[in-house]
Amino acid sequence: MWSRRSTSPVAPQGRGSLALAVLLLAACASTPHRPSHPPEQAAPVAAAASPAAPSQGAGVPAASPTPPPPPPPQAVADFGRAVAVMRGGNESEAELEFQQLALEYPRFAGPDINLGILYRKSGQLDLAEKALRDAVQRNAASAVAWNELGVTLRMQGRFHDSADAYRKAIAADANFAAAYRNLGVLLDLYLGDAPDALAALERYKQLSGEDRPVSGWIAELRHRAAKAAAPEAARGG
């Protein structure tokens, strides 16, 4: 029978939420050329309480649910301990920790998001999807949860569902840069929608300040758009 670890709790960071760690679990591209696979960008390891108020992205319906209130101090300590276990590489024990947290604090999405990340890393995509769908059911205003679900759906080859999840992340937080990047990559490489991919990547660059490789990708998309427009302009003339 599982029992909680006796290690000291990790101190909470930032306005009482459970955003205690940042794990970048997917590599970014290293060159300005189009990669053979999408350079997905991971979000902060899930907070049990999501951003205080979702904002509306351009052309995306705003998320209607209200995020849950800040978690109690004991939840912060327990979640911090589980994140420390995860960061320490003990994934089996971290899984048990997050499963227990999901039972103890059913209002918060953070434990399920981290379970989804753990399952995805081990190749258990069906379990990852289930955990992340549980997360968005607990808190549909969590941009982190929607973004991680989008990554998982993309890995399953469900590209339209993945794009929908990224758009819901943007609806929850119009300044959530990772979702714009992931959406732009998906639209270009998998769905063949270069105009919307360009718009998404330009917004990502604006939010993140990243130069390379995204600037090279944007330049290529603009070049392709100009080439596609040239015959139309000639016919119009």
C-alpha cells in the first residue's frame, strides 16, 4: 500500500499556486530550416491552479469556466514533493504521488497533467490522453493542460484534434506562447495550412522574443506565400 514520502516539502513559488517547476520535455529545433518532426514546446509543469483569468485570443472563443481557487498550503507542499520526485528521475514513485494527489485534490488539474507527461514519456499515449482529458475536465481554463493534450494527440497522429486542443489553450490564455508555436508547426507540417501557420508563428515570436529558429521558419513561410500569390497577381493584371 502506498504511503506518502517523508521528505521535507518544497516551498511554493509564486502567489500560492502550484507552479513549482519548469520541465522542458520536448526539444526545440536547432536550425532555421524546417525540421522533420515538430519542435514541440513543453509548458511549465502543471499548476494545480491555472492562471487566474483566461484571456481571449484573436478568432478563438474564450474559455468560459472559471479557474479553481488557490490550493491550500498542504496541497502546495504535497505537489512540490511530487514534482521533486519527478525531477529526481524516480518516475514510478512520481506516478504514485500524482495519482494520490489527483484523488486528494480533485478540483485541481496539476496532478493529472503531470501524469499525462509521465505516461507520454514512457510511450503510453492512451494513458497520457486519458490523464490530460481528466485535467481539462477538472479545469477547462488551463492552457497548460490543453497544450499538453495537443502534444499527445499530435503524437497519436490525430492532427485536427491536436490543432483544436492548441486553439483551446490559446482561448484559455491568449499570451501562452508555447501553444502558438506548437499550432504553427502542426499547421505547416501536418495540415498544409501555411497562412494560419505563419500567423501562429509570428504571434509566438512576438510573445517569446525568440529569433532562431522561428525567424527562419517565418521567412520561409512568407516566401512560399509570395510565390503562391505571384501567379494570381499576374492573372489579375
